[in-house]
Amino acid sequence: ESLHDRVASFLEQESQKSDTITATEWYEQAFHWERATAWSSAMTCYFNSGMLLKQQGDSLGARGHFTSAYRMMDKMRHDAGVNFLDGTRLTTQCAAAQHTSMTCKPMHPAAVQNFSEIEKASREYLLGARNVGMKLEDLHKVFEGSSALLYTGMSVLVRLAQALIGPTTAEYAYRMFEDALDILVLSHGSNIATKLEDVDGGHFFLRNDDVGFPVFSGLFLLLLNNQVVEVDRLQRIVAVISMHMAYAAAKPEYEPHLILAYQNKLRLLESVVHMDAAALPAITTYTNTMWMYYDHEKHSKDLIHYYNSDRTANATSVLLKMLYMQGHFAQCDAYLERIKEVAFKIKHFFSSAVAVFAMYPMFLLCTPNAEAQIFMEKLVTREAKQMNKEMSEPIQIFREALNLTVQHQQYGRSGDDAVFDRESALVEGILQSRSLVQREKNMVNLNLARRYYIGIEFVAARICYLKALRWELRAATTNKSNVDAIATCQDKAQSYLLLGLEHLSFTAEQDELNEQLLFAKANERLLRVQLLLKLMVTCADAEKARIMWTTAHDNVEKTVQLAEKYNFQLLLLQAGMHLQTLAGLVLPHSSASTAEPSVAHINGDPSEHATLSQILQTQGAALESAARAYIEKVNKGSSVDVDDVYRSILMQFPSE
């Protein structure tokens, strides 16, 4: 018996006398067990210390301890002579035609009652033709015949994989989740034919399979967010969700996992609705079902324990964004109230942050008011206390856009220029650095924000637009004799408009993702139009102005096509107003040899210009009128001030 063995045993005995053990004390035990080459004891202690750090919010420290636990498990595997956890597996998937059709098609509510066939097809698809590379006997060797150690080892894999989900380590996380899935399938009680003895009595198997649910969720997130390269990605996503739902529906105590499965299902529907408009009503159904199950007091703590956060509010934002684009403001408001209630109750920082982010698009676009600012200020205060500062810049940018919007509203009421004196130097530096511009490369973190909340680039571009309005206002209120000062203000306004357009430029690699992000894409297009319309007014270069007009018109037409397909009445209203603005602008003469098809017949002939203006004016007025009538009808009798919402969405401030 070595010195480290004796010290570790002593520390273990002392800890058993105490009601609580700190992360440091667990780590100290782990250190001595590792030096004594007692790998399984060291693994358990490292894991326990990591879980305590995770509960305290120290995600980086927890990841380090989970990594140490994983090292111990690898030594256990090596000593047992078992070749697994090294990523060797046959990756070719079995995708027979009947399975492909079942997994490709999003499940609609009618199919939710019976998962048995879907589960079977999903498991065959996920596991078919896959060489797991080990047997239950191998797990029995590695984990010393202990079901308790098997559960700890499975937990180590899952927790480390969760900690590694990110832009630079996603492939490692995916591999670990796949290894955990192998262990789950091999050791799940329902799958075991050969009975092996457990050191504690009974048979050796995974006695508590709740640890498997985060595997499904982790695989889903990595696949959904395109963080790993995988053949037949969509089919695998649906297969993972199908298995998740089937397992979670098996026992009443698995309700938190079923809620999470519904949340993931909503994210899947959001990503496929561009292919199948029939997914829209399913989004409403799944959201209502999720809330039917969800009870904050009962489920929130479990969701945070297993999945690192309570994302109920975040999942609800899928429906919020669709209702917003349809113009159903009263329904939006009803779901917002649910989210606000949850956001007030949640103590866990990341969960409260995603709840506020879920509401943020509505705060910014529909209800930029004091209540929205209070939510943001509380989030800023809580973020300042965190050890992990990854959210710091996005939160500051989101707050600045909201504050600037409210300031313009305040100026319209008071006429007091002092309301604009609270602009953030930090955010201004971020804007000018172009660090949020995606033109040069595909930025994973930015794209995640576009999927789950609203694009940070969009918010940055909106700040630029609001700052341009501010300089326009200064130019308008400057003494007319002060020509230089007016010119400076106009130059500032133009530079911000151009900077806003830079933030709305994307790489070619974004095309596939953009197709999935209906809300982000539509709002980016409409903001791009507003920036271009402002620039055209002062553009001295006729050809540049013509290109701007053509680009703006193209963005409006694409918005109309999208909106008509999905009955997004609010987008039709905005597009109609922009078409009327385009109709009223004096088009420049064309010196270009080619032009966009939609305006190819426009040239220096005033009659042709007048004809197009009339067409656009008529088309735009019809779209606006029909959309207004629809929106006012569906919101009739509610407390929502529709005209006030319009002003916020279109940024029609009295200061203009």
C-alpha cells in the first residue's frame, strides 16, 4: 500500500463523517487515488468535483475536472485491454428507402401517439451498419463488474461531451456522444440477453438510463447547428429526436426529458419549415404541448441538471417569431407573459439569459419600453458577476440597440437632445472594428444567435441605422449657415448606413443556413432595404444609386415571395410600404449594359419610369392595405396598440 493510497483512504473516511464535501476536497481525493493508480476511485472523485463546480457556475473548471475523470476512464480501458473510446467505428449508416422516408418527414401531431415504429426505424438508422467494436463483457471488464461505476463512466462521457460543445471542440464532443450512445445501447436493461454478475449483487447493466437522454440532446444540437460533418444530417437529426421521444415517453418520471424532446422538436420544425409549410401548425401544437407538461417548480431544476439549462423559453421563441411575422401580436403577447414569469423565477444564470434572449426580438421590434430595458439591465448585472464572460459583448450590443430605440422614442416626446448622451463606447468600438461582419468567414457563434434569437449582426446593423438617424437629426437641427457642420453630420450618417450594410453581408457558405432561418433572413432583408433607401437619397453617383435601388427592390420582392408562401402578413405590410417608397424615388439614368430582370426596362425615358412607379405604387398600396386589414382583424379586442407596434417595427420615430 503506497503513501498516496493511505492518504486517499484517510481522506475518504474523513469525508464520510461530513454532510458536505467541497469540490476541492473531492479533487484532493482524486489526486491521491490517481497517484495510487486506483483509476476507478480517481475517476469518481474527479467527476464529483466537476459536478460541484458545474453547479456553482464554473463551467471552465468543471470541464477540466471532467477531462481528468475521462483520463482515468481511459486508463481503466487500457488496463482491461478493451479497444473502445478511440473513435474507431464504421460510420456508414443504413438508410433503406422506407427508413429514409420516415425520418426525413417531420412528425406531425397525429403521429405523436405511437412511437414504436418510428423508434424501431430510428434505431436501425442510427445504429445500423455500425461496428460498435465491443460487447457487454468488455464494459464489465472496464468498469470492474460494477453497475455503479458503469453509470459514473457514462456520466463522465456525457458531461465532458456537453462541456466540449463549441466551435473548436465540436468534433470531440460528437465522438464522445457517439461512444456514450454505444454504451447506452449495449448496457440498457431491455437490450441485454447475456446476464453478467454485478459486484454488488444482481446483474450488471445500466440501472439508471436517465443519463442517456443528454446524449440524444447533445447529438441533436451538434447536428442541427452544423457543427459536425455528417452524411444524411437531417435524417440523423430526426432519428435522434424520435429515439429521444420514445425513451422519454416510457416512464412518467421522465417528464423533464420529454419536455426537452419537445423543445428539440420545435427547433427541428423551425429548420425544416422552409421545405414544408405544413410544419407551421405543428409548431403551435408542440409549443402548447410542451407548456402543458412544463411546471417551473417541478421541472426547471432537472432540466438544468441534465441539460445545463432550462430552455423552455428559448423553445417558445420558435412560435413567437412565426406569430410575429404573421402579425398575431396579441398571441405573441400571451406567450411573452409566460416567458416573463419564468424569467423572473429562474436563478440559474444561463437559463435566465436564454429566457431574456428569447424575448429580445419582441422587445426590440415590438415593445421597446421601460419593462424591456429592466429585463436587459438585470441581465447585464447578473452577467457581470459571472466568471465566464462569453456573453458580455452580445449582451452589451443587445442592450445598446434597445436603449437607442427607446431614446429616439423619448426624443419624439420631449424634444430633449440630452437623451442621446448615453451611447456605449464599448459597442461603438465593436461596430467600428467590424468583428461582427461575416463577409470574410463563416462565424459559428454568430450563426447560433441568428438561429436561436436574432442575429447579432442584425442588431449591430440596426444600431448603425439608429446612429445614422441621430446624425440626420443633428444635421436638420443645425443652423443652416453652418455648412461645414451640416456636411460633417451628413457624412457621419452616411458612414453609419454603409457600416450597417457591411454587417448585413454574408458568405456564400451561408446560403443553406439562411434558407432555414426565415425570421433572421426576412428581418435582415427589410433592414437592408431601409439602409439602402436612406443612402439613395443622398447618393451623388447615379449608377451607384441605381444599383442600390435594384438591390432594394430585389430584397423586397424576395420578402414578398417568402411572406405569401407562409402568410406572413407583417412582412407583406412592410414590403408594401417599401415598394411605395421605391415608387416615389426618382430613378437615375442607367449607363450599365445589364440590369436586374425586374427593372431591365427602366432607362432614361420618363414615361417608362412613370409606368413602373405606378405599378409599384399600386402593388405596394394593395399589399399594405390587405395586410393592415388582416392584422387589425386578428388583434381586434386585444390590449395591443397595433399602430404603436407598427411604429416600432418600421422605426418611424417622430425625430425623423
